[in-house]
Amino acid sequence: METNEILVIAMLVSFIALIFTGIPVAWALAGVSIAFSFIAIYGFDMFGWDTYFLTDMRIFGIFVQRIWGQMSNWILVALPMFIFMGLMLERSGVTEKLMSNFIQLFGRFRGGLALGVVLIGILLAASTGIVGASVVLLALLSMPIMLQQGYNKGFASGVVCSAGTLGILIPPSIMLIIMADQMSVSVGNLFMGALIPGLMLGVFYIIYIMVAATFFKTLAPAPKDLPPVTARLIFDTLLAVVPPLLLILAVLGSIFMGLATPTEASGVGAFGATLLAAANGRLSWAVLKDVGMKTTLTTAFIFGIFLGATMFAVVMRQLGGDEFISQSLRGLPFGPSGVVLTILFIAFLAGFFLDWLEISLIMLPLVAPVVVLLGFDQIWFIVLFAVVLQTSFLTPPVGFSLFYLKGVAPPGVTIVDIYKGVVPFVLLQMLAVLCVFFFPQLVLWLPGRML
């Protein structure tokens, strides 16, 4: 094995080892990058290692250039805007109205409460894109009611976690924005490509809930003593759906129709969410300050990892890591489709231990060019990769949706209940991966219709 290959493997292993020590990801990425820069430079001076361009201190000038390029990237302006939109919508009171009306309308059916949670999760996903906020909001509003009606703890937990996690795939999605920037593809095309798979996954959840509630009656018993359905209730429910639908239309509709870029649409979404909060009497200086602070902290956290990953990618490429990984993958005896499935399987396993952000910033840029060289469409593969990464929110031990739910779940709901409840939904996500893999038009049809 050549020196470069040894350094590439050692760099990857060192990063993973540091993650398990509890060191913040941003520091681990940047620290490993700087350390291996010095190792390569002094290795070249002392032993004559062939390390591509890592032969002197110029690598640190490249760090500065790449970081400046990231911070001046116009596409990434959409990131804090969509975060602001999601947080402001959470404070607007729209979700509370939706949940109240959906409970009265759908709650009378067996599994109806769970069905309402998924429908609201889809609306939240298409209007916020923030998983943490969606899971916490759905848990606080629905878990006590479902448990009061006799729902199985694991079933209720799985419904809330999976419905809240749809926001990472259904646009506007923060993950898709970052992936588009990393792979230099259109955010609009990626948004449209992910829309049908995201909605399809929501439909899978609904079908599973209806089937499970029908054949396993103890999971979701039919509620008692509910008032009859009236025209007023139906009208109020439809009226409660209108504000988030208008926000979705303003954001995604403007992108699809070619009226606005995703960055411009993010500003429209942030302004629209603020108007909804004002219309519901929830907008105040305290709310605006709190949302602004949380937006700043979330954006800073993401950009910290972003910049660390940029340094990591620079060193990895200078060591020839991309070429090493490309040759290793293309040398697999599985054929092109087998290589893609191998990559997806590795990403699935990585999701048990790493967050989607690290996988998107480190693994995706290394493997996507290989898939394109094998003759596959890049947009299709990125969306397929995104569907796989959605499972990282639901798989222990680093499933963030599980932690979000456990933090706000009613007393008596254990982490074991939550783990058991998400298993069927992880399997449904795997089914969605297979559907997208065998039917690429699920991804490619809508981007081909964009104006």
C-alpha cells in the first residue's frame, strides 16, 4: 500500500475515533485536517513521500481561500432564512390550530390520531424543514392525547419521530441545500427531485398506520365520546390548512414556476412565516429576538461543521483520497448497480454513528463523482442518498429524532419504547430507497417539468 493510501485511511480512522471521544465534530474535522497537513509536509521533507501538493505550507493558504469561498457563497444565504422560517412558524400557532382540528376530525377513526400526526408532519415538512422543531412540536401536541386514548407507547413514539423527520427530505430542506452546494447542482432541481419521494414516504406511513390499526387493534384503539362531525368542524379544519399551504405555495411554487431562485424563495418564506405569527397575535419583540438568536446559533453550528469539513475535504483531495476511493469503488466486482447499493449500505451503517451533516459533507462529495462516472444521473443519486440519510435520524445510538422525542415525551415513555416504535418506519424508509432506486423517474420527472 502506498504512503498516500495509508495517510488517507489513517485520516478517516482518526476522525471517526475522535468523534467517539465526544470532541465536537467541527473541531475534530479541522484538527485532523491541520494535523495531517503537517504530517504530510514533514513526511515529504524527511522521507520524500509523494503526497501530491502537500509538500509545503501552501495548503494553509488554500484553507483560507476555500473558507472565504464558502462564507461568500450566495446559495448558502438560504440556510439561515429557512431556519428562521421554520422557527417562526413553530411560534406562529398554526400547528396548534391544525392539531386541534385534526384531532376532532380524524380522531374518531381507529388510528385517526396517528394519521393526523403524519398529515401535519407532511405540512410542517413542506413549510419548515427543521426536524428538531417538528418532532418536539408534534410530541408536545399529540403524545399526551394518543396515550390518553390508549395508543401503544411504541406505536405513538414511532409515528411522531417518523412524521417529524419528513422535514429533512421534503423541500425546503436544509440537507438538500447543503448537498446542492457540495455537489454544485441546482437547489431548485434537487428540491423538485425530492418532492415526490418525500410525499411517497408520507403515503407509506399513512398506509402502514391504517393497516396496523386495523389488524392490531391494541396499537390504536378507537376513541370514545367524541362529538359528531359538523360542517363547521370541516370548514375550520380546511381553514386551518390554508396558511401553511399558502406558505408552501409561496416558497416551492415560486421555485417551480421559475419566479424566484431558492435563495429568494427562502426570504419570501421567512417573511411569510412572520406574517402568519403576526396574524395569529403571536409576534412580539421577545419572539422575534428568541427566533433570531436560535437562528444564529443553529446557523453557526452548521457553518462550524461546514468549514471543518471544507478543510477536511481539501486535505483528503491533496492526499489523493478521492482517487483512492474512486478506484476502490470501481474495482468492486458488483457492476454499476452493485456499487451504488454498496455506497448506500455504507451510508446507512454510517447513519448509526454519524449525523447526516458529517456524512453529507465528507462522504457524498467522495462517492457521487464515482456514481456519475458509472453513468447514473447525479440528481437521482443525491436524492437517493438523502432518502438513506433520513434513516440516520431514527437509528440508534445517534438518532437525533429519538433524543428530541425522549426529551419531551410524557412520563412512562422509555427509550426502549421509542426504539421499538421506529423499527417499522425505518423499514418503510428502506422500501422508499428501493422504489427510488428501481424507478428513477420518481426523482427525475418533476425537475424535467420545471420552467
